[in-house]
Amino acid sequence: ASTPGVLLQVDNARKQFGGVVAVNNVSFDVQAREIVALIGPNGAGKSTTFNLITGVLPPTSGNISVLGKAVGNAPPQDVVKLGISRTFQHVKLVPDMTVLENVAIGAHLRGHSGAISSMFRLDRGDEAKLLAEAARQIERVGLGDQMHQLAGSLSLGQQRIVEIARALCVDPMLLLLDEPAAGLRHMEKQRLGALLRDLRAGGMSVLLVEHDMGFVMDLADRIVVLDFGTKIAEGTPAAIKTNPEVIKAYLGA
Ligand code: ADP
Ligand code: MG
């Protein structure tokens, strides 16, 4: 059972690929209204941990639960229903469709079977509802003026924010972001950080994988550090910055 305030509980999660232990009995949690960063060198197990949380991969052992409900071996579309929504490491927008269309289609696919064909079975009323919800989320992230522009004409920073709008359409309690600041310019990072703080103020939690240490240290309430699949440290940005184990993991070859 989870205590009140614990949104996500990762309890002794393990994932082996043959002889490779990608995630080695890792435990951590995410509280309500908290921004947690998952960091670590390449190959540390960050993406695999995300895939366990979102039901993309079943754990070899261990438990993951959202508000006390086990994610278990639930497929990704059922994990979404528990209140988790994610973005991916690489932008997955259709460049020659508008921002509105991208958000509406993404929202539809997340909420339903995942089959493109289901989009064509929408009746007019459902389509109108979907577009209205998409428009609401685009306004919420501050891209209302770009709603009818082609997604491919936006800056990378704006495209990342469009992806967040899409993830928000399912009304998640926890947003998982895979390297949201990668490749962004300073101003775009500032804007992204401000948006994530706004979402937190609105009651949402965020778990992000991120390589940009400046961005992480400035934004996260708490940091979990993985190295070779094992959690080596957890704490506030100030504590993590000076943790000898963490410094060794990043500097050691
Ligand atoms: P990170 O995201 O921190 O860079 P990953 O979670 O992608 O790390 O990978 C952790 C380890 O698991 C690495 O050694 C990687 O090679 C291995 N791994 C990840 N996915 C697979 C897979 N599908 N099959 C085999 N090994 C994998
Ligand atoms: Mg990765």
C-alpha cells in the first residue's frame, strides 16, 4: 500500500536482457507535486526504467505502482489510464500536419487502441471533442498562436512543447519526459522549465531523464542517480552535486 502523497512507487525493479542486468533492483518514488530527475551515464538503465514504468517492458522482478495500483504487466494503453503519460527521446510529430492535428491525433491514439484506423471511425461529435481538448492543451502550454501552423515549421523547442501538450491530453497525474531539453537553446530551456514549474504548481508531478545538468539542478526537487543499472544516490540537487559516488560515476571511465 502506498502512503498518501506517493504517486509513483518503483519497488526493487529489475530488468535483465539475457546476461545484461539493465536495471538492478532499483527503488524510488515520486510524490505528488514533485519534479524528480533520473540521471546517470550512458547505459545506466534510465530508458529501461522508463519503459518499465510505462509498461513498454515487463520487469524481470519487482513492483511498480501508481497511487497504490500495480502497473504489473499492463500494456502501455492501460498504464495511461492509471495516470501516466510520456514523451519520447526523439520528436515524433508529423511535420506536415498542423500543431492542432498532431496533438489531436496523438491524444486519440494514446487514449484508445493505438490503431491508426480507429481515427477514421470517429463520428463528428467525437472529432469535435478531441479537437477542442487538443486546442485547450495547446493554449495551456502557451502555443495558441501556433495552433494552425505546420509542426515542421516550429523550432525544436516549440516542437518539444507540442509533444508535452499531446501528453497532457489524457489528463495525467505524472508526466514522464525523456531528455526534454536535449538540443534546445538557452531561451527554449528556460521556457520549458517555466512550463514544467507551472504544471507542478497545478498539481502535476514530473519524472524526467535528462543529460543537461544545469537544467536538472535548476529544476528538480529531487534527483535519482543510476550507474550500471544500480541506484547509487538520491537527494536534492545540492546534495547530488557534491556526492563523491556521483562525481566518480561521471568522471570514471
Ligand atoms: P540509458 O538510457 O541509461 O542510457 P538503457 O536503459 O538504454 O540505458 O540501457 C541499460 C543497459 O541495458 C545497457 O547496457 C543496454 O545496452 C542494455 N539494453 C537496453 N535495452 C536492451 C535490449 N532491448 N536488449 C538488450 N540489452 C538492452
Ligand atoms: Mg537512454
